[in-house]
Amino acid sequence: MEAHALYKLLEKYRQGSCSPEELELLERWYASLGKDRPDSLLEEGSEAARLLTDRKLQELRTAVTRESRVLPFRKRVLRWAAVVSGLILLAGSAAYYFKPASRQNELVRDHRIPAPHSRHITLPDGSLAVLQAGSRLEYPSAFSGRIREVTLTGEAYFDIRPDAARSFVIHSGSLRTTVLGTAFNIRAYEGSPEITVSVTRGKVKVETEQEGRLLAVLTPDQQVVYNNMEATAIRQPLAADSAIQWLRKDMVFENLPFAVVAQAIGNRYHVNIRFESEELANCPIRASFNGTEPLETVLSVVCGIRNASYTIEDDNNVLITGKGCQQPNNTAK
């Protein structure tokens, strides 16, 4: 984001006049800074601090402390607003201090999955991620350079599209997992004493995030469990399917009304599904999926059961049409 645009947004935020779209833009910008958030602007001895008089620096610190009682995100934004304002007044421009790194120029997508739903996500390179309920995945709008990187908090299943020229890296707490093309599950909830990586297909390399210490190179039906407290890892065999049973949890339907099935599918794939007729919406559906299929496959199966058809009107809306039903015995597995 350009410095002048950022400053205008921050000023609007302080005045309480931001639109919902502007608030979302500000939150995405702040999240995109990651570890490069320049908190050193308020530290003694930093380049910015040297430009500030002792009196002005104290004023900024006082302003930040005063705003610390508000909600977490508002606290962070107001803190930055105070800092930016002070630097603009004294240095004449914020561009020097807010010159982003190349990866910050890319829009960061931040998916946070509320309980109790899982979510199917197609990443910019066509790879698949299915997020467990309550999990979070951050990734750029487009992968650039020689590494495809995402950050996971919680649990997710990945099926990575092969690309020999660009490895795929998942940052999850204290671990870094690197792959070229494979399918695997990572369980790394914030505050959990353990991080688990389980491979269903291909090969992955698991290292510690900070030291880069190699913990294991895993092949199918292998798992590594890392203890955060002791910084130790145990490599062990397992039936990999057991690690991904959660994928199927919301995708097994036993004679449920089509409308209920459509709601579950909509939650998983983040789409809104509506019916042309109430009769069709009430038809029972019996079907099961492994939880990794693309949306089009799932829709084709459930619609085929009732001789219905579907239309994807845009990225978020699906219309299902058909005549309804009389016989509830059609099944698919």
C-alpha cells in the first residue's frame, strides 16, 4: 500500500469513518506485515527514534499507552496511527519507513475457519488445502519466486500440486515443512504442546523453524510428532488415513434432506446454494465423500442422485434445479 493511501486510511480509522471495506483492507495490510512489522519505531536507538525529539517520542509513547485499553486490532491500528502521524510531522514523509518488502506487496489472504465447519480452499498454484474447524491459513494472492509459502495455525490437509522448480513450504508454529508435490496433514494448534505431520502420499521434509534442524524426511504412512517444550521429535509409522478422518466428518450424508446436504457443502466450499423448488430441497440424499473432492465433483454426485442439475452462477452462488422426488432410495457412495 502506498504511504499516502495508508496514512489517509489510518486517519479515517482514528476518526471512526472507515467503511467495512476499508477496515478489511487495513486488517489485511497489518496482517501482511508479519514479522516485518516495524515495532522498532518506538524503540530507543532506532533510526526513527533518532529523528524524534525526546519530547515527541514521549508524546507518542503516551498516546500508544492511552490507546492500549481498546480492542486488540483497534489497539494495534491506533498505535500505528500515532507512530505514522509523528513521523510524517517530523520527517515529512512516511514512505521511507513504510517501504514494504517484496512479499508485502502481495495481498495476503487470511482464512479463519469458525467452528464447527471445515473449509475447502484452492491455493493460487492450484494446490488444495482443507482446513479443520477453528484453523487459520495465511497465503499470498499469487506465489512468486522460487518458494510457495503459507502459514498454518490449527489443522489442515494439503494436496500440493507438483512443481520441481518451486518447493512448497508450510510454516506451522516451531516447524517448517517442505514439499515438492505430495499429500499430508499438519496439526499445529496454537498453545498445543505438540505439532504432528502425517504423510499420505509423496515425501516431505520437516525442520525446526528457527534453527533449520532436520527432524525427519517422511514418506507415505509415516508421521513425526514434535514436542514444543522439549524440542524433541518422534518419527513413527501410522495408517495415514487415521490422521485425516476429520476430513470426512461433514461429508457423510445418511438420508438427509437435500437442503441440509447443500448447507454442509456450502459451509465446506464457502458457497451459497439455493434451490429452484422446495420439493427438490426436501428430497433425501444418501452419499459420502472423502472430503478432498473439488466442488464440481460433489455437486455432480448429489445432483445426479435426484436427476437435478446445477449452475455455478459466480464464485459464491450455486443454483440447483430439478423436479423434486417421489422415491427416496437413490444412493451414492
